[in-house]
Amino acid sequence: MSLKSLLKSVLFGVPIGITFLDTIGYVARVEGISMQPALNPESRNTDYVFLSRWSVRNYTVKRGDIISLVSPKDPNQKIIKRVVGLEGDVVSTLGYKNQYVKVPEGHCWVEGDHTGHTLDSNTFGPVSLGLINARAIYIVWPPERWQSLEAKLPESRKPVSLPI
């Protein structure tokens, strides 16, 4: 392969690769126990998930989706949580300053599955939809954990119907 051919491949390949990562999605390592048992069910194993940027391009998420977002506490950190409430929902909190919170417009309520071992909306409140950068679609590694990640929400975490 000549230098000219290599340079041509790089000049075409790099922009295509960057566009794919920025538009379609990427694989990310999930660290920690905050999403157990859905992710990293055994502390010694680490799950790798495919994060779809395409599926959140219009900031549309559903209750039960597992999403990646910029931490409201540390903008240099990305976190992965489950969407529990959408704008207008009234959620019953787990240790937040108010027992019930109505999720404001343009926000959602996110929680880790491992209650008590997670920093989530019960710590920092509703999260702006603008902080969401991807939705976890599949566990891609390790091979014995290959599976699609469904949007599901435990009955105990569904929004309540209290007038606020």
C-alpha cells in the first residue's frame, strides 16, 4: 500500500467513523453497581453496552429506558440510569427533599436500579433532557450476557396520580 493510498483511506475513513460515532452510536463500558441487576449483575464482571445516539436525537425517551447522560453534578462524567418519570409525571421519591415531585417541562426523573447504591434524581432532582446523549440498546459483552435492553419499570417506581 502506497503512502498516497493510505492517506486517502485515512482522509475518507476518519470523518465517516466520527460521523458514525456522533450520529448512530458507540459501545461503552458500564462501571459500578448502580444499575444492578440489569447491568453488571456480578460485581466481578463488567458489561459493555451499545449506546444509540440516534434513538434520542429528538430527546424522546420512554419510562423504563436505560439512558446515558452527562452528570448534573460533574459535567465531565457520563452516567447511566433508568428513566422513571417524564415531564408532567408525579414521582414518589426515595429520600429526596420532597416526598413527591412533579417533573418539570423539558426534564425527566432518572434512577439507578440498585436503590441506595446510586447517585440519581433522588440526589440531584429532575434532569434536563438536554443532558441525555444516548439510550442503551444492547449488552454486547460479555458474550454470555448478549441481550436487548427492554424499557421496563418496576410497578413500585411508576408515576403516582396525586394532584400537586
